[in-house]
Amino acid sequence: MEPILEVKGIKKHFPVAKGLLFSKPIGWIKAVDDVDLSIGARETVGLVGESGCGKTTIARLILLMEMLTAGSLLFRGKDSREFKKGDLAEYRKCVQAVFQNPFSSLDPRMKVGNIISEPLSTDRMMTKEEKRQRVTDGLEAVGLDPKVATQYPHEFSGGQRQRIAIARALISHPQLIILDEPVSSQDVSIRAQLLNLLKEIQQKRGISYLLIAHDLATVRYMSNRISVMYLGKIVEAAACEDLYGEPLHPYTKALLSASLPDDPDSGHTKSVLSGEVPSPLNPPPGCHFHTRCAYNRPGCSEMNPLLKETRPGHYAACLLYE
């Protein structure tokens, strides 16, 4: 089956300039460097990694908030560079986003009903009554009373505001929603409610998700497949249970080791990563992770390993599997 969205070899490099006037780039920050990713129908793909690894930049590229430096983005098989005006409008309807902080993503001067219906403002064929019904359906889908449409965002709790943000994302009947840390600002009980809500919506509407998160428990609960990023590159990708059951890349092993165990009495010991994340302006030669890797070998500083299928459906970029 053809994926809904596929990115091939995408890159996003930001220039670093010196001087105020007539400045010239003195270097490039490789925020995303040759990444492949695909998302199928009704599928949740998790994207994990430390802060600054490029996860949110990938989300911005998919949402067309940033231009690609290189590579291609295909939606239902069509390259985004070939989009005409109608294709672009359709893409923006089909690909929506829910951000980390709902208070900053909701206009405090607008009523909830207007916030949710705003994406429909360009549809001149839709009547006011049809838009009102869409808002009602959206609020009911996220477990809120339609009467709250007349209230303002500051009148709600953090969890309720995130439900409103989800309702806004649903209003255009999307096929894919980018979830950028959607529950990280909520307390534990609210997180569980929101994750269950997102799963229920996916089952009912057949929506696909790209879940960006640093909480490995959240990613495991939600995802079918997981990709692990380090310094702009995918270093491991596999089905959820394969990756958690037998991680291959040393970075993935360290991330999972540092997470909280399911059983506090299991004698679990954490593996702490040594050193700091290198600067993306001047990454280490060869494998970018070799300066912090417990399995570092002489060739790791010279060869940049490619992401290869080391076993069926399980990919890793590490010289240990060359």
C-alpha cells in the first residue's frame, strides 16, 4: 500500500552569518541531514531523540513552514514541488498539527468556536450552519460540550485547551496530524486521557499520526513504528516492539536504559551518556555519535554509517552491523 506521506533524503541547512549588513554565511547548521520517513494509512510513526536533534524541524518541513534544502516530500505519491494552487490547498486541509503548548497556539482574543472554525474560512461553498455543525461535531469528538464554543481559551484548564487544539486539527477532516509533544505540558492523569482520546479518534476516523516526543513511554503506547534521531540523522528505525525489545544502535540502547523501568524493583541500572551533544554547526567526522559511544572503534571516526536493514524491517546506522 502506498504511504500517505513519504519524505526521501530531505535536508534542511540553516546558514550561520557574521556581521549585520551584507553578512555572508560562515557555516551551515545541518538541522536535518538526509532523512527518509514514510507514514501509512491509520499508522502512528514515532520520532524520538534528544532536544535539538531535528525532530521539530522535520515537522515544520512536512507542514511546509520551512523550505527543503534538498530531498523530496511526496503526499499520496505526488511531489510537493509539483503542487499547484489547488494541490497546496488540499494538502493543507489533509495535513494538520497539534502543538506542545495549547495556550500559545490558541488566540486568546478569539472565542473557541471561531478558533476551531477558522480553517474553514476559505471554503466559500460551506454555509454558516454547516460550519457551526462542524464545530459542534469537533467539540463532541474531543469530549467537550458544544456550549463552550462561546467561551475564551483562558477559561479552560490545560487539558481542555489541548482538546480544543485537537478539535481544531480535526475540523478539516485531515488524513495526517503532526503531534509535536502533544502531552508533555500536561500532568500524568491528563496525559493518559489525551493519549486514549487520540487513539479513539484514530480508530474512528482512520487518521495517521506523526508523533514527536521525548517521553519513550508515550511513544511506545501510541506508535506502530519508531524512528530514532541523533544530530539531524535517523540512526535506527523499526516496528515498536522490535525496537523496544531488542534495540541495535548504541544511542537507542542508552535512551531506553535511561528511561524509567516498568518495575522499580527490577534492579534496573541506568546507562548515562558521556559528554554533551556535539554542535550541529561542526559535527564530529564519521559517525556523529562516536564521541559519546561506549562501543567506539577506530573506524567510527572515519566512516559515516548508512541506515541499513540489519534484519527484516529493522534498520540501524552503525558500523557494528556493517
